[in-house]
Amino acid sequence: MSREWARGWFAPLMVVAVCVQAATFATRPMVSYRAIEIGAGNLGIGLITAGFAVLPLFLAVAVGRWVDASGERAAAVLGAVLIAGSAATLTVARSLWALVLLNALFGLGHLCSVVAQQAIIANRVSVHGHDRAYGLFTVFTSLGQLIGPPAAALVASGGTGDGTTRALMVGAAFGVAAGVGTLRVASGNAPRRPDTDGRAPLLGTLHRPGMWQAMVTSMATVSTVDLVVAYLPAWGQEQGIGVVAVGWLLALRACATLTSRLAMERLIIRYGRRPVLVASTVTAAVTLAAFPFCGLAASVPVVAVMGFALGIGQPLTLSWVAGRARPGERGTALALRLTGNRLGQVVVPGAAGAVAGVTSVLGVFGLSAAMLTVTAALAARAPMGTED
């Protein structure tokens, strides 16, 4: 880790990563509580949730191109401003459409910040160092996701008056901290490809060897994690397992994921990038297929192994995409990856819901296992770079 910390920009970037994720995971649940307070109902909460994802789905590529053309600073600063500003404005929002709009702006800020963070690493770290750098990056984003909800809940439950408003200000404060940290990190100079005007064709980026396979693998991993979080409570209900036990299982998954990201570099040094990615994806598929048949006692080791295996995919696909893209198109490539992730988070849960309606949670976990098996086969053959 000392090699990364020796770079003057890396430690501030990790602070920014923590703050952006903490702001996001502190604010989003509180927006749902605000929707409940104004009587928006489940439909309103669904619209607000969709609002967070809709702008990134359509604007991610444009943001990536902007980062490639102009550098990371403008996108990173705009992201922090949108996060802090929309969270602060949410404290006075009292209508459904105001919540939808402000949550959409928050989602756009999150997109700008994340693309800039990922591009900074892609452009400043050598290709051979991407696995290590992105592994550390995802560890700190996970820490931010763990810090945000309890920080907001603690502030909301303390004192008197409107707890939701106080919690939203916590999200705004994290956004301000991210903005301050961003000024220490981001440069204004983007690496330009000498043979182009800096605007890489999308099809050219996607046709880079191994690129689309990396994006499919990323989409499958992200979608699977979402399905586990969404349907593990349904499994608990079918098994007669209480909410507290399910909560501990979800926490165990998150801790196992953090552990795998800390151990990832050593695994890659010993076994190689491709074997680690393929083995972790296959292991996740096997545990997902077995999980519906487990009782509470058996589910503990299964969830631990599942969480460890699922934690590998995200940092490795980040380094895979960044390594296959050429200088001057890395922001675009990383943004395309985010677009694929968002699309998967919309399409896959819909398909899983249809399957669950017929087969219960057994079909959902079976679908996830099948999806990961296919992506493991793709990863086993696709070009990865850095000697695979």
C-alpha cells in the first residue's frame, strides 16, 4: 500500500471516494423517508429510486467523453457540487417531483465524481498497477458505503425536530468534504491521443479486444450483488429466518467482500489475473446455486464464500477495462462500463422478478448462477492484458 500512498494524490483520492459513497448511502435512504413523510407511497419511492439511475444511464458516455477531452478536474468538482447542493436542497423539498428531480441531480453528481475518480487512477497509474490501485479504490468505496447509513441514522435519531432534515445535511457535509478533497487530487489535463481529436468512436472503444467481455462480466457481477441484497430477505422469509439473522448475513457478505479486495493483489501475483477472475466467478456461481437449499447454519459459510468471490469482480473488471482502453479514451470506456452496469441493474432484476413469480427465490439464485457461469466462460477466453 505504501507505493500508492507515496503518490501525493492517491490518499486524497481515497478520502474523496469514501466521502462520495458515504454521502450517497447517507442520503438515498433519507430521501425515501422524506417521501414517506409526504405520503408519496411505494410508487413515489420507485420513481425517486429510478430518478437516481436515469440520468447516468443516458449521460454516462457523454461524461466520459468530457473527462477524456477536458481532464478529470471539471467533472470531479461538478460531481461534488451536485452531490452537496442537491442533498442540501433536499432538506427543504416537500413535493414528490422535487424529490425526483433533486435525486436525479444527485445521481448525476455521483456519476461525474465516480467517472472522474476511476479515470484519475486509469491515467496516473501504469497498466501493471491497475489491479492493486483499483483493489484499494473499491475497498475505500465499500468503507464509505458502510459509514454513510449509520452516520445519517445516528444524526437523525439524536436531538429533537426533523431528523430526516438533519440526516440529509450529513449527506451534504460529506459532499462538501468530497469537493475539498477533489481540489487536492484532480488535474485539468487529460491525456490526448496523438492520432485523433480526443473523441474516440464508441464502436472503436467497444471493439477493443476483450472490452465487451469485461463490460458483460462487470454487469453480471453488479447485478448479482443487487439480487443477493434484494432476495436474501425473501429467502429468509421462506426459511422462517428472522430479520436480524438476515441482516447479519448481509453484513457478513459485505465484510467478506472487503476481505477479498484486500487479498486480491496477493492472489493475482500468485495465480494470475485470469485464473483469479474465472475461479472467483465460478465459485460465486456455485455458492449461489447452493444457497437456496441451505438452512441458517449452512448459509453462514456459503454467504462468506459468496461474498469473498463476488468482491473480486468489480476491481478486476475496472482494471481490465482501463487496461484495454487507449490513453484519451479511458474515461469513455469506464463510462461505458457504468452504463452497462446501470442497464443490468434495470433489466436483470426485472427478469429475476418474473422468474421469482414462478419459481420463488430458487429460480432467482439459479438465474444468477447461470449468468455468472456464462461470464466466467467469456472471461476464460477473452484478452485481458498484463500477461493475463
